[in-house]
Amino acid sequence: MSTEMNVPPRMSRYYQITVEGKIDANWSDWLDGMQFVSWQESDGRHMTTLSGVLADQAALRGLLIRLWDLNLILRSLQQGDPTKMSKFK
């Protein structure tokens, strides 16, 4: 019996992650250097979209754990080509 697993190669990928809450730009280094855009919804809720390239799934998991540690609510996560993804606010 083979013990080899079909594991995809490590690949950097572009992500856009939107959370409910406002993140100060000072957190950029702690959050893997992601770019931030924050805005306020008409109902008063603050939203932040983080965008940038992460090295692999482990880096994505680490970032999501940090957002969880900040007690932010995950609204969306998109992965893809930055030139084809919808622009955030």
C-alpha cells in the first residue's frame, strides 16, 4: 500500500478577506503585510477588507486565526487573480 499523498504544490495566492470591524493600519505587519481598506456601512457597522498575497494554505490559516484572535467577524473570503476580482470599497 502506498503512503504517498496527492498534495498540491505550495503556491502563493491572492486573497481578499472582508471582516466586520475596523483594523488599524498598525496591524499590517502582524497580519502578514496585507493591505487594508476600511469603511462604514449605512447602518453604522465598520467593515475592513484585507487584500494581498499569502504564501500557502498555512499562511491563510494563520491569518484567519489572527483575525479570530482580534474577535472580528468573517464576512467573506475570496481567492483568485487580483486583476479579475471585484474591487472593494
